[in-house]
Amino acid sequence: MLTRAGADDITPPAGLMLVAGGSVQGYGKAGRTRAVIGGLIVSTFATLSILPSLYVILQSGASTKSPSLNPMDPASRYYDPK
């Protein structure tokens, strides 16, 4: 159960930034850390800009008419005038 939030929430990103910047002595994983940070930045950019743009392009030819499946709706192709 989460009971406390605050400084503990910033610790992992801050640690990644310190290691990537080379501030931590004797820690030889700066290259891997830079790759992780770069991957996070690229994936965030793709999620927020590229993927929605592709969705808009692919859906541009789709019909905007909402198909009704209700047999009581006269606009539906399944309309059954009993």
C-alpha cells in the first residue's frame, strides 16, 4: 500500500541522470544508462507525436458515419420494419 509519496518518487530518475552524467565515481554503466534514457525519450516522443499522426493518416479514409446495429433504428442496415 502506498502511504508516502514525495522524494522517493524522484530518486530513480535522479539516479539515472547522475550516472549518465558521470557524477557517480567508479560506476561503469554510464553508457547503458544513456541508452536507457535515450530509449525513454524516443519512445515518449513516438507515443505522443508519431503514433497519433499515423493513426490520423490511416483513419483519414474511414467512414465517419456511425454504424447502427439496432434493428429498431430506421437508419440501420439491419432495420426490420415489422
